[in-house]
Amino acid sequence: MKYGARNQLTGTVTEITKGTLMCRVKVDVAAGATMSSVMTIESLDDLAIKKGDKVRIIVKAVNVLLVKE
């Protein structure tokens, strides 16, 4: 799949904090840095993201998208 965003990193999911409708997914990236993404619980389930998964982080403007391949 191709993405228009040029800023892409890979990392490992370290924490998932679920609320009622939304969740925050924390990802460890290179050099000890951490990034977070907020998404709906439905999106988390659709992507089947869980702690320990390797994901690609796609950054475009103010959006941070996670992609599990």
C-alpha cells in the first residue's frame, strides 16, 4: 500500500490505554524515543494491534497513523 506521507518510522507497541470510545497507543521508536497515536477502539480492533506488535508510524501534518503489516 502506498502512502502520501513521507515521514515514516517503525516501532514496537509498548502500551495501549483504552477509554470508552478511544484509545492511546504508545510506540517505542529508534534512539529510545516514544510516539503515541489516539484512535477509536473500533480502529484498534480492525487493525488487530496489540502490545509487542511491530507497526509503521506514518506522520502527516498533525495526524499520526499506525499501520500493521
